Amino acid sequence: MPFIYIVAESEGDALFYLTCAERVHGTAFEYKFIDSRLGTGIAKARKMMRHMFAAIRNSGGGGPGIFWIAALDNDRAPQHPDGARPFGTLSASDQRKTNRHAELLAEASSHNVSRPGAIAVPVEMIESWVLQALSPGARLDLPAFAEQEAALAIHYYRLNHRSSPPPQLKDLADAAMRKRGCSDWYEFLIEVASQLDAETLAQQSRSFALFLDDLKRWKLT
């Protein structure tokens, strides 16, 4: 059975990316989750990628059937695959964020690993891909923040809209999970990924299209 090493922000996220790969290739994979949330941000993700590539090299350099995925939410980084920021003033911390897709790609390119992989940088976070997958072909006007009660969301909406924030990405995704009757977040992510139309989602989201293009380059034989 083919094997994937996965750097992601949670094991739920890793299961979503794993299931996407299984749907694209029509086969099951074994996987190893490498947690990038022992710290925060791009620096920690790059560090965990180094651990991942070391594990691949220690396995013999990665023969046929060994692949990898490196994932990190965009979280309002101003440079990203979907273009310029669609909303107003970013916080000072957001403005300092680098291009996360480019950073992960550069880290991967710096390692001498023979097996192909995939970079996943959802804009703004994995919930964006989930919500778009649940509305195939729709052009959703998605919010940019995780939760409506988050301090950053409250500050942004007061500054730009003179209002309280509406439900944000995690709020909307939680509502969708309850509507589908899923018992937990892991079950929900696997269900969405196992049923998504990858080509349609790629048309809705440039960031998913980049991830899908990477997956399609994998040769399982």
C-alpha cells in the first residue's frame, strides 16, 4: 500500500488531505501525521518539514509508493495563490506574513528527496475548502477569520463595517457539520473529502487547484 508523510496543523486536517489524495488516485494510503502545531506559523511548519524529509531519507530515500504532503493555513497572509487581499486593513501581524505557499515550496525544494509531494495552503484555512466543496460550482463570499468572536474579527468589522462580525469560517463549518449529522470534526472532514468533486473545487479555489495539480503528478506504479 502506498504511504504518505503529512505535515499539517491537526490530525483532522491531515485526514482531509489524505482522503483528497485517495479520492484523486482511487486507492487507499497508509500515512504518518507530523504535527506542525507544537509551535506556530511558517517557521514551525518548515521545521516539521525538515523532520519529515529526514524520515523519508531514513526510510531509504523514498522508493515507489512513498509520498508527502506539507500543509499550512494561509490565515490572511497578504500574498497567496488567490491574489490580492479582498478586504481592507490587515492587522500589523498579518501584514508581516510571507507567502506561505512559496515558503513551503522553497523548503521542499531545498531537500534532496526523490519522491514527489504536494503543498496545501488553503485560503484562508481548511474550512474554506470544506465550505466550497459543500457548494460545488458556487461562488461563495467567504469570510476571512476563524470565529466571529475572535478579537481580530471584531476589530476588523468594527473598523471597516461599523458592525459586529457575522459567522466566520469555523462557525459556518461547524453549522454544516451539525446539519449533516456528523458525530465529530474528523468524521465530517473525511466525509466531505471522500465526496468532493476535485475538478469543480479547483475551479472555485486557485489554492486547491495548486494542491490538486501536485497530487496529479504522483505516479503510484
